Amino acid sequence: MGQQNNIGDTHLSVPAKTDPRWQRALTGAEPKVSSLATRLLITRLRDDVRRDPKSLGPSVVQLYDFFVANSFASRDLAAL
């Protein structure tokens, strides 16, 4: 199950690490995100995975952890 955070009056539910959206964000079409921090992280992780496909698992965990720790990026979840 994913992680849940309360952000002001908004309830954010981050999908589980096993959700296919994480892998798709790193291997499929580049998601259209609004946050610069999210865009930079996804770009770096996509480059890592392109160079070394074995890094996909750890990259998914890093992206997931970013969304759990950074409530400002909640708007970008819909783009994944």
C-alpha cells in the first residue's frame, strides 16, 4: 500500500512502490510535471536508467521517497 500524507486540507496518497506508474515515469514518455525539483529528479533518474537498466528498482524507490518527503510535488503525481 502507498504512503499517505496530510497536506493542509488536502489528503495526498502516494501510490505504492510497486505501482506501474513509477516505472512508466522512468522508462516511458517523459511526464509533464510542473515542479522544477520534480522535473530535475525525473530527468536524472531517467538518464541513470537509460545508462544502466539495472538501476530501475533503486530509481523507483528514490522517486517514490521524493514524493513521500516533498508534499509540494503532490500536483505532479497526476502526471505520472
